[in-house]
Amino acid sequence: MTWDGNCYEGLEDSPYYDFYAAYGWYSVPHVDVEVVMISEGQACDSDSYTIDFGFYDVNDCARAVVEHGYQFFSHDPNDGECRYEMTMDGTCQEGLYDSPYYDFYAAYGWSSMPPLHVVMISEGNACDAYMNTIDFGYYDLEECARAVVEAGFQYFHQDPNDGECLWVETVDGNCYEGFYESEYYDFYAAYGWEPV
């Protein structure tokens, strides 16, 4: 189980195995992404992950960020490094720092996305990954899902009793951190395309 095709855990030579990825992106609609520079010469001090280098056009970087399910990112125009930032909003609550390499951006494309497809992964069970409450009062499941996607996440819990809506930071719907029984939460995924 790895985060993406870069295999940040490291690749090793093998006489037996080749490393592959299976993509379903063909079913993802083209999203027109609007790029907004938030801060020139500064980067957000949140947790981040480098998607790749060679994204010299900031619009290509923004599209890759959105396809990875995030909204905020740092871009280095010198080597094309493109990294998404795991921050909640454009104010970067973790703090901005001066950088000779990066500019800090937001990618807005959610309004042009098709309706979300919400899939219940586990009823009465919660994923034991890091999570954070967006707000209460999201009694409509799709409204909660949209708030989760706009926060840059795909997986979430919803409490149908008080409408608590929480994003969950996990790699996929298997929740490798483990599940626990919950009298409050069900575990969901929000897709911008029809899952197969």
C-alpha cells in the first residue's frame, strides 16, 4: 500500500517484480481549474507532499493537485516542483514562511465538477485515521461530502444525529489505520466520477 506512483517508501531492484499502477482517470471529467496566487515568495508550513518535478506551467501543477484531491499547493517555477499542502484554507493556519523557491497557490475548480457520488464504505464504523470536524448541521449527506471535497479530502464521517461532518485523512477506503465501532459515525467516500 503506497500513497501514489512515486512510492515514497522507496523502490528496490527485483528479479521477480515490476511495479505498476492501474488508473481509472479516463472517467474523470476535465476540470477547468482557476489558479490564484495567495503569496509570492512564500510557502505554507503545513504537511505537504511533492507530486513531481517538471510542472513548469503552474496550471498543469494545479490540475495535478486537484486530481490528487487537494486545493492548496506550493509551486517552484525553477524546477517545476509541484507539491500539495495539507492545509484547511488559504490563510495557511500553520503559518507562511519566506522561500526563495516556492509561491503559494489555491486551485479552484470545484464549481465545474459534476455532482458528487457518495458511497457508504462502512455503516456504524469509523476509520481510525487522523480526522477533523468541518462543522455541525450537515444533515444532508451530499452537502457534507461537498464540504469535505472543498476542504481537499475524499473520505469522511457523518453523524446523522447532529449533522457533524468530518474529513478523514486516509490513503483509501480500506482505512489501513483500522476501523472501530461507532454509535455516531458512518464512513463514506466522495467521488467526482461514477465509481466502478
